[in-house]
Amino acid sequence: MIDSYSILIIEDEKNILDFMARTLRSNGYKTITSETGQSGLSIINSQCPDLILLDLGLPDMDGNDIISSVRKWTSCPIIVISARAGEQDKVAALDLGADDYITKPFGTSELLARIRTSLRHSNRMASNSPLFIRPYKCQGLMLDFEKRMVTLDGKEIHLTPVEYKIVAYLSKNSGKVMTYASVMENVWGPFTDSNNRILRVNMANIRRKIERNPSQPQFLFTEVGVGYRMCEDENEM
Amino acid sequence: MKHTAPTTTLESRTLWHNIVSTIIILAIATILAFSFFHITQSDPANIALIYILALIIIARITTGYFFGIISAFFCVIFINWCFTYPYFKVSFAISGYPVTFVFLLTISMIVSTLTTRLKKQDKMILDRERAINEADKERIRANLLRAISHDLRTPLTSIIGSSDSFTENYAALSDQEKLDLVSSINEDSHWLLNMVENLLSITRIQGDTGRVRKEDELVEEVVSEAITRIKKRIPDIEIHVTAPDNILIIPMDPLLIEQVLMNLIENAFVHSETNRPVELQISEESDTLTFHVIDYGKGIDEQTIPLILKGEYHVPKTSDTHRGMGIGLSICNTIVQAHGGQISAHNHAHGAEFLFTLPKGDI
């Protein structure tokens, strides 16, 4: 592969850094590594990687500062690596502009899947291809953005306007986790209440309409304390 | 050094409290005595009774002897000054007055002594109870630590052994053997991770109050995430969920309840020794929600369950050390209790059932 993607890994634990770099290289990515935030930032500025894997707990600077300073000038996808207990940190990082997160410890397949999704999304943004208005399809669920229609196994599902807005927003960003705040802002506008109860209730209703088994969902996944993730669009797999 | 300042403020606060309450009670007694004296024009004996009552109250609510005795002096002189002839003059010449004086003083001293002793005893009892509580907590913590170290050692031994034999005998091992070694390392590290996550979850419970930070959560989201995570770890597990159709939103710490569900479901799968699906039933009562985890396996020993839940159960030496069911369950118990709920377990006709409740409203 001549034109393989370059991925920058910023992580202070040497063992984890080595393991990730080895995995990514053996899967055909070019890797650049950095053990500190400072050198990571200068690599981003000089080499413009295609994707950044960023550990939030760096010794020399706050991971969130890196995200906000990178977001000032590039939309290069950032995947945050964080510890399990800190939902607040994840939400903060996502709201600052990180694209996705992965929780330590993670398996290689999970890591690769997240990277693929994020790269695909960034490509789509860059090329502005007609993909965006192609219907969303996943395991029998279809969402036609032009007709504003949702069908499951060919049968039409009636959603209220608000429910449709939520589903449309999530499926346009399928595969990525969307925080409560970002869904609220997109559906109800920027000046909504910070209480997300109304979103939860709407989601519960949507799940009852779309999911074949609401307690073991196939399409709409909850990341408790963070937000929602919609099953990846089959068109893009 | 750090403690000096708060203690002095505390002392000055009790001092002020004592002075103020003494003055208030004496004032009330005086007002009562005056109105009594004017309405009935009776002799000062009844007035002395009013003051005796006031003295008893003062001795009860102030600390130490000092205020009781001061008040006794005040009463004696005040009665003399106001309520006995000659009015508004202090005179010790009235017949029997020295007797009243001595009596009032003695009563006040005795009551002060008694109440002071009573207060000391109350404090001692409280202190002793606190010490017993503390010792109890300490014992549970020590038990947990002992069980954890024992449980952690087993997978670590296997990980260290497998990786050692991998590096030392690399050339001699067949590909299959290498694969086996690495997958057993992988399996054991997953088990360790599970244990660590359980332990971490306990740190989310606030130490001193034993309470958790609750937020309104949709029950089905917590349940579905628990199931998704457990399926990631045990792909062939089958779980049937039945829940009420309405939308259930109750206050909880979602990560902790997820941990409880995962522990119970995993226990049901591992310890029932059967392939029949695990059932998760959610039922709604007037002010609680109950989660039932039901398996169709060999059942449980009902005698040991309360001990396991309390974290007092010691694994018999013969039982297989894998899979310390004890820690997981005692952590479930801690979490559910911190939410103000109850956890229990019993056998049904074809297996075991673990159930826990969560209150619907905030408590």
C-alpha cells in the first residue's frame, strides 16, 4: 500500500504505545508515536496525520487542551483513549470535538473498528460525496433522507417529527457515539434545557417502534452516561 | 495545630448557648412568677416552686455545674428582692428564709451533678457504639481484602506461568501449544479485568455516608448496556428479558447497577452449570422496581447465601478457587444497599433466583 493512512498515537505508557503501534502497522497503517502532549502537538502541526489516537491522561498536559488546540485549524479525526470510570471526561472530550472514544482496556478488533469508522466519516466530509443523501441501511432498517421515511423489513414506521429528527441525526453519524448534548442541540436547538430527560423518553419511544426487542437493541445503542451510538450504515461497511 | 481553631469556636459556641438559654429560662420564670404573684397574691412558696422548675431545666440543658449554681444564687436573691416582704429590698431577716436559700442551692447542685453525669454517660455510650461500628467496617474490609488477594493470585499465577513457559520453551512448543498458552493468558486477564472493575465500582460509593450519586436513568438502557457488555465477554450466553411495557425512569448510578446486573447474570451462567438461558425479569411495585435474575440450573446453597452477601463467607479449602463468586455478590450487596434497596436469593423449583429492589423515588 503506497497511500496508507498515517496515524499518530499519543500515549505515555510505553507498553500500550508499543502494542498499539505494532497492531496498527501489521494492519497496514503508518504510525507515528509520541509519549508527551507537547511533542504530539508539534507532530500534528508538522506532519498532519490522518487520524489521532489520544490518551487523555498525559503527564505533561491535559488531553482536552490538545483537542481544543487541534480543532482550531483541522478536522482531522481524534479518537480519545480513556479509563472506564470517567464518563465526565469522555463527554467533555467529545463535546470539545473528539470524534469517538475507546475505553481501556480494549481489544485490537475494537480499536481497528473505531479507526475505520472515524476515517470513513472524515473522508465523507472531505469529499462531500452524494453518499450523504443515500438512504441509511442496516439489518432491515432503512431511512430515506429525501422522503423522510423510515422502514423496517419494508414496513413503514411512523415516527413523530422529533423522533425522526433524532433518528436522522444519529444515522447520519452512524457508528459514532453522539453525546446527549450534541443530540439535544441538533434536535431542539442550541438553547435547550440541560436536562436530557425529554431525549431519554423520546429514545425509549423510538426503540419501542424500531427495535424488534427493545431491551436487546440491534440499531440504537446506549453508552450509559455518555450518549447514543447508531449501528454502522451497511452501505459503508 | 489544625484542630485548635474549630475546637475553640465550638467551645465558645456552647458557652454562648449556655448563657443565652440560662437568661431566657430565668426571664420566662420571672415573667411567670410576676404574673402569678399579681393575679393570685399568694405567698412566695409557689413562686419558689416556679424557680425550682426553672433551675432544673437550666441544669439539664447547660453543660457543667456553673450555670446551675449561678442561677440558684440569682433565684434566691431575686425571690428575696421581689416577692417577699419588704418588697424590692434584700433582707435575710425573714423567718425561714435561710432554709429556702439552702434548699434551692442544694436542689440546683444535685440536679446539675445528676444531669452532667447523665450527659457523660450518653456520650460514652455513643462513643462505644461508634467504635463498635468502626471495628465492624474494619473487619468487613479486612475480609474483603483477604478474599481479593486470594482470588487475584490464582489468575496471576496462571498468567505468569504461561508467559514464562512461552518465552522459555519457545522453540520446543508446537504452534497449538503456543496458541493455548496465549489464549489462557488472555482468558485470565479478562477475568482479572472483571475483578478490577468490580473493585473500582466500590470506590464510586462515597466512603463516609455510604451513598451514591444518583441520576434519573432509563432502566432499559442500563439493562441493554449490561447485556451488551456481558455478551462481549461471554459470546454464547443467552439472556431472556421481560420488562413492563411502560417507560421506567428511576434514580440510580447507572454504572453501578450495570455492574450488579452483570455480576448476577454472569454468576447465573457460570454457577448454574446448564446451557438453558438466563432470565432477567423486571417487575414494578408501587414504590420499588425489582430485578429478578433466574437460572434453571443446580440451585444454590441457601444457608451460605446471606453470608456471601455480607462478605463473611470463607471459601472452603476444597472448592475450586476459580471464580470467586463471593466478592462479586458482596459487591452487589454493597451497591444495592447504597441505593436504598434490598438483595436476596432463594431456590425455585428448577434452579436459583437472585433478586434486588431499587426504590423509585429518591430517598
